[in-house]
Amino acid sequence: MAAKAKTRGLQAKGAGRPRMKISRGVNAGSLIKCADNSGAKVLRVIQVIGYKGRHRRVPAASVGDAVIVSVRRGTPDMRKKIFHAVIIRQRKPYRRPEGNWIQFEDNAAVIITPEGEMRGSEIRGPVAREAAERWSRIASAASIII
């Protein structure tokens, strides 16, 4: 009986369906491509938002995770600034529940505001379905969802 009450409490908080495990393919310190038209070209991952790790383990992110990034290459007003971003593609293969493996040709992210709105207005290249399901603003701006 207690277990049933616990699951109802989780559903009320919005955590009803557990997230599937995706192989973490982007470590902190990685240089990734910026796939939107915000003015940034290359991003460095600083931290993974919500990451709970082990002592001395490098934080890592997967598709759909929010990260904190610094702009390494881009327009002068964006360089050396810190932003939030969402990983939309990763090179490391990961398995979907239906059994197929997904792998992209690059690691890419889009810059968002802390509230979850996109800074750019368009996304270049495909977006992983896992990222589109978690971030509705990214799904609406994506041209291709794989």
C-alpha cells in the first residue's frame, strides 16, 4: 500500500514516467558544435545541470540533457560568456527501447535561456527524438527529428 502512495506522489510532481538510460557521450570540457543561429560556433561544456556523480568522476551529458557552456568561437559579443544549452546530437551510440542504436556524426547543442527558451530561431541539422520530447521549444524549431 505504501508503494502505491509513493508512486502517486511522484506522478503528481511530474516525474511519472522514468527516463530511459542513454549512454553519456559528452564529457565536461568537450568542445561541441553550436547548431543554432545565435552567433556561437563552438561551445565548451562546463557542467551538466542536475548531474549527481561520484568523487573525481568527470560529469557527462547525453542527448536531451541541459548543460552549462562557454562560447569558444563565435561573434565577439558572445565569446567568453557562459550560457545554458541542450545537447541535441551525440557521437556515442545509444540504444532506444525498441532495440535500434542511434549515432550522429557530431556532438551538437543549442543555446537556451535559463527558463528554457531558445536564443536562436532555427536549428541546423537533425535533432534527436529524446531531446525533442523533453524540450518542446527545440522540437518546434527543429527541421528534422530523428
